[in-house]
Amino acid sequence: MAKFCGVGVGIGVACVDSRGRLLVGRRKGSHGSGTIALPGGHLELNETWEECARREVLEETGLTLCAGAMPHIFTSNSRMPDDKHYVTLVLLGRIPEGAEPQNLEPNKCEGWSYVTWAELSASKDPMFLPLRHLLDSADSPLWAVAEESFVSKLGQSSATHIAAALAGAAAAALVMTTSRGSSTR
């Protein structure tokens, strides 16, 4: 199989419990091994962002997220070591009251734990690049920002974040077009 040489599209899920804590795990066995990360993974062909987010959280943690919209809260354009380049879209997911994560992919994650935004921001642990970008860009806890109306959030967004969201959509379209064997050239 030929090595993929394009831009990958990833989905990260900011899973928040009823106490406002964020679910994180330490990656292993893949790029970013040893770093703290959100649940998530690769967007599959013909999959919506929300479908991918729900699938990845279920596969990795056994958690079925609460029903309802999962707002897009951040986009990271990450050029990673080993010639890997991803556009990662972060969606907000709510964990049902009393639900506890399981480590269903122990070959990919050391385990799951809950942290507050303040604890994560103050942590000296290495962070997976999309999570590091999210932490570096956020002025307030992500769940408070995500609860604002879409229109007001759009009005407050910087041109860079809007451009990054559009770049993410363009990258997804390009990956889908390339995967189908079509070319726009």
C-alpha cells in the first residue's frame, strides 16, 4: 500500500462531564505517543463530523455521548513530526451523568481521566498538538464558549479561526475527492 502523502482530517472530542471536567488520555503506540490528548481519530469517507466524534468516543471509551448537537469549537492545523499533517476539528460532547469511561484501546491509550480546564492549562505534561493549540488559543473554558449561540460566537471569532474552519472543510473535500479517484487538476 502506498504511503499517504496528503493532509489528514482528524476529529477530537472535548468530552465534558456533569461537573465540567474534561476527559483526556495519554496516547501510546502512534504519533504523539506519550502526550495527553482528547478522544478522537480519523474522519472516515462519507462520515459527518458528529458521526465520527460519536464513533471514536464509543470505540475508545465505551461512552455513548448525550443526544443533541455537538458544536464545532476549534480547528487545529497541525504539522506533526514524521511528515504528518492533520487538520483536526474539535467538537464538544457531553458525557451522561454517572457514565464512566473504559480504556477499550489499551494499545493506543494508557487510560482515561478527568481534569478541570485549570488543571489542564497548568499541566506540564506534553500535549498532543491539536490539544496544545486549543489550550493556547482559549481565553475561557471551552464548554462556556461552546454554549454561546453560533451567531455570537461567529461574531467574536478571529479571522484566523474562521479561515482555519474553512481550510478544514476544504481539506475534507479534497481528501474525499482524492479518495474517490477524482482530480480537479
